[in-house]
Amino acid sequence: MREYEEVPYESEPFPETHPGRLAAVGRFFGMSPAPIESARVLELGCAAGNNLIPIAHAFAGAQFLGIDTTETAIREGQARIERFKLSNIRLQTRNLLEL
């Protein structure tokens, strides 16, 4: 286990990052965001995916990718994804500095 994994950090939903909210804000500023139902969402620092997993469940036609350096959190999230049988979300253990 890596040193930074000794004290796990919270993995919670963040309503302000929901694609519907982000699309509305984008439209407000004159952008033309992709339809939420077919969006591609990337979350950096996703922990166990507790923000992405509920959104992936709600939008089966969209694709979700979560990246985090914490292997234990990613494994926890992957187990949850398998339990819910979600095929539109992936969580990867990656170092952002190496992407």
C-alpha cells in the first residue's frame, strides 16, 4: 500500500459536476454542449467513483472514465460497477502526471 492510501479520502457525489448542470451552465455562456444522453465524461481524482457511478447508472448511453492513483479506491469502485452491471463506466488506476 502506498503511503497516501493509509488514510482514505471520501468518495461522494458532487451535484455541481452532474452533466445536466454543466450543460446548463455551458448553454448559459453560449456553448453548445453534447447531449447528456450520449456525453463522454472524464473525472480526474475519482476515488472510488461514487460521483460517477450514479450518473453512469442514470445515463446508460453516455460513457464515463474515472482516473485516480489510489488502487484500493479504484478496486472498491470496480466492484461496485460489477455489482450494478454497468458497462458504460471504467475506473483506472493512473497517475495524472504520467498521462
